[in-house]
Amino acid sequence: MTPTFVATVDPRQDEVAVRLKGRLEAVAPGALGNLVKQLPAPDDRRVVIEFEGVDRLGALGVATVTTLVRELEECGYSVRLRVGDERHRRTLSAFGRSVPEPEPPGPEGAHLVERLGERTILVRETIVVYTLLLASALKHAVLQPFRPGRARHALTARAVVRMGVGAVPIVSLIAFLIGFILALQAGILLRVYGQTILIADLVGLAVAKEIAPLLTAVLVAGRSGSSLTAEIGTMKVSEEVDALRVMGVDPIEYLVAPRVRALALVMPVLTVIADVVAVFGGLTVAQIVFDIPAGSYVDQTIKRVEAGQVLGGLLKAFSFSLVIVSVAAHQGFSTSGGAAGVGKFTTRSVVQAIIWIIIVDALFTAGLTVLEW
């Protein structure tokens, strides 16, 4: 006897197709749960549910599809629906409020062009959404302190403690070790020329202009940026962000703006701490290994490192704070797919934040170098 319903998995190069055939009404909601186990592990390919062989689709069938889509998204898959029958598309649009918008099937040879077009549109939309989020966050961060009853001072103070005070030990430890390593490696070379005192120049300049702000930003992105993404992402998948909107609270004003102010305050302070601790690490090596008096080392550092170079590093740190919070918030608000999605977007947040930190650092370094010339 021919089965009334069949579901097959067809892994392809650019997508994983799930073909539904028969009467979807004959399947109870949740009966397709075992189908998830047949799929390959989540990767860059999207899962496409094809309805070409579906004879009939009603409210019960839509409920079944909704359950399947939810299970796939919770496992970390990106899901799309491919529907050729106009009646099925109307049914899904009417009843399937929790499933992706159904799309008509395209020619087999158009997959590459379709994917390129989708990626282009996605990049454009991402840039627009990110820009609007950053502009809104900056506006609220600047105006909040002057709005009675909406200043969010408590949230800002809590964020300062979590993002700033909590990061001091790890930033200090890594900065000390970086200064220690720089001084040790430079001293071995400079000792050949009898210029070990120049260790102070190298460590001071490298730390103040480049290493301290960059190192601090990377550590804060991994520590505080990931935490912000996970917090907002969890609220997004549990519909708490929607609840804030229903209550008339702007999520960006409540969740993002206080973090912008907090990190804009603590990043320069953490950078100054990293400067001082890294110089102390270099001083430790200079005294113990190369017998350089502490007074001579400190005098050489003060003589060589100018205030403008330190301020340039602090300006970088301030810019990095905006990058970290905006990227973390954007990925948090973009989170989907349940618990697996929170982990996925948190990882993406840290990677993208570090990439953009390095890009901004390169632009700043190029600009400051031109000004120094």
C-alpha cells in the first residue's frame, strides 16, 4: 500500500532539501521530529522545505510545518520554505505566523545567482539596520542623562562595574606579560649594540600607541561583548524584547544606551591601566635581566612617550568601545533559533567585533601616522 505521506532528505552542495510528498494533513504535529536526526550537522547551508509533492495543506498541516521549523531553528539550522502551489503559499501566509515567508521554486541553474542576490540584499539590510541601531544608541546615550526619570544611572553604574572593574585583573595580567615579553625580546637585540636603555622607548611607544588600546579592546570584546550579546539574544528568543516594546520601552534605550555610556567611560581607563602595568612589566625585565636602574628607565619613558601619543591611544579606546557595544547589540537583536542560536550569534559577535576593532585600529594608525609626518 502506498504511504499517504513521505518526507525525504536531499543534501545538496548549497542547501539541504527536505522534500514533503503526500497528504500533510495525515501527519500529526510533532511526528516529523525524527526527520531532524537525518539532517547533516548545521553549517552554512540552509535547510529548504519543499512542498512540491504535497497534495493538501490545511491548518493541521501548517501546525506540523510550524513545529518542524521550530525544531530545526532550535538546532541551529537556517530554514526556508519553497512552495510552488499558490494555494499552499496563501495557506502558509494565513496560518503560519511562526514560519518563514514561503518562496516560489526557481530554476535549478539559478541557485548561485539567487544566493548571490540574497547575500547582497542581506548585506545591504545588515548595514542599514546596524547604522540605525548605532545612531539610535548614540542618541539615547547622549540624551538620557538629561531626561528626568529615564536617565538609567543605575543601569550605567552596574555596567561600569561589570565591564570595567571586573575586567581590571585580566587586563592587568595580560598587559604585564606583554610588557615583560616585549622588553625581554627587544633587550636581547639591543644589548648587542649596547643600547639596552632603548627598551623603555620601545615598550612605552608600542604600548601607548598600539598594544594597550588594541589588547584591552579584544579582551573586553571577548568578555563583555559576548555577555551583552548572550543577554540580549536570550531576551530576544524568549520574547522579552517584544515585551519591552509592548510596555512602551525602547529596547535600545533600555539595554544598549547605558552600556554605550559605561564602556565609553571605562575603556580609556582600562587602557591607561594597561599602559602603566605594561611599562611596569618592561621595567621588571630591565632591572632584573639588563641591570637598568628604575629611575633611568622611567625618565627615558617619560622623555620618549609624548602626551599626544597617549591621547591617540585613548581616542582609539573610545572608538573601540562603540564598536564593541554596537556589534554585540546588533548580533543580540538578530538572534534566532533558540538556545543554539544564542551560542551561534554570541560567537559571531566576538569574531565580528575583533575584526572591526582591527580595521578601525588600522585606519586610526594610518591617520595618526600621516599627522605625525
